[in-house]
Amino acid sequence: MPYSTELSYAKKAAIEAGKAIASFYDKNLEVKYKNPQQPVTEADLAANAIIKEILLDEFAGDAWLSEEDADTEARLKNPRVWIVDPLDGTREFINKNPEFAVSIGLVVDGVAVVGAIYNPITNELFSAAVGAGAWKNKERIFVSPNQDTSKITLLASVSENQRGEWDEFKKIFSVKMIGGSAYKMGLIGAGSADGSFTLRPKSEWDVCAGVAIVNEAGGVVTAADGSKILFNQPSPYLSNLIYTSQPVYQTVFEAIQKHKS
């Protein structure tokens, strides 16, 4: 397996960061805001420091892109970059809703090759590396086997649902609300639902690890127009994303195209 060492360290970093996050879970946290929509806490920063130390000590030549660090153009010259959200779902964390996770992805030449997503409250560790399959803790996982395209279940963002962005799709699909992009992708990789999508921009750190996991679990991940997802771009924001099991992808894709037309 070409990325076995990287996967091992990604899992180690996710678990250690998760322990730090869990230690803050029942405390009264000071919440600051990078902007009105982006809260940050001591837990975010502590987890970021732990992940950075573990990964860049071992892989000193790799580049780094994290939600909690200033971005630099240096990463664009490096074929290998760790893309990290130390606490994806900070709002859920603040509200004591255990639908958040540590998200660690490794990209090589724009492709997500390693992913580790860890929910420290539910103790779910989703992980994958190219050619090694996808796993939840020690169990091999696969995307949903459902082939009945008339009964598709999708996971939706709580905030997107509150804005009414899923209203039209609820007429076609069964929709369940889950907070946290990374945790949502881990669940889909494990077959808990048939897929999801977002038609709003997502940061690379929100979804990089999840893309590796969904792909290795047998799923399909594309942009909303069907094009390939590539990471480590000058602007670390993806305009949209679809991720589903193979059997339902075309049905979801066509529903999005109809919505956009």
C-alpha cells in the first residue's frame, strides 16, 4: 500500500487531536469569530497545533493548508499537501451536538489519497488510503448498496436546510439533517445514507479527507457539473460538490441539473 505510513500518522493525529477536543467539550468555552459565520474556540486551535506537530515532524517536506492557519502560495509548488480542518463543525461543538469531527486529508498532485475523519464523542474513526479501501474503526466500509432510485436518502447540511436550499429536493428524496461536512462524508462512506451534495462553496479542508474516504468506499465524487475534483488550487474553495453511491449518482446529478436550469 503506497500511503500506509501517511495513513497511520493521519489516524494518529486525528485521534490525538480528538482527545484534546473532547477535553473541552463540557467546558464553558470562549468563542471568538473570524467573521460572523465562522466561530473559533480553544479546541480548534489546540487540535490544529497537535495535528501540525505530528504530521510536519514526520513529513517535513510536505506543504500545509489548514482552516486555522494563514494560507501561503508555497503549497502550490509542492505536489504533496496536508489539508486539515482540526474541528469541522465548530457550531455543533459549541452547541454540544456531537456531529463534528477532526478532518485530515493528504493530497498528491491534486488528488486526495489519504483521509482520516474522527468524531471523538462517538469514537468513530473513518479512514482511507488509495488502494487500501475505506474503514470505520477496524471494519471495512462501503457506500450504500441501495439500487432503488425511487427511494434515495440524502444527508443535508443543517444551515443549507434552514435557508430553504433543500426544499425542492425534499419532493424527490428522503432528506436527513446532519451537521458537519466531514462527519457527513464519513457516514456516507459507511453506507448510512445514499449521498449528499452542496451547491454552495466548500473549503478544501471541509471535504478533502471525505473525498478520499467516499472514493475508496466505492462512491462517486464530482463537482455539480460532473467534472473531477482537484485540490491544492490557488483559491482553496470548491464551488459545489456531489458525493453519492454509484447506483444513485445519475439520479441525483439530473435532479441538480434540473434545479439549476
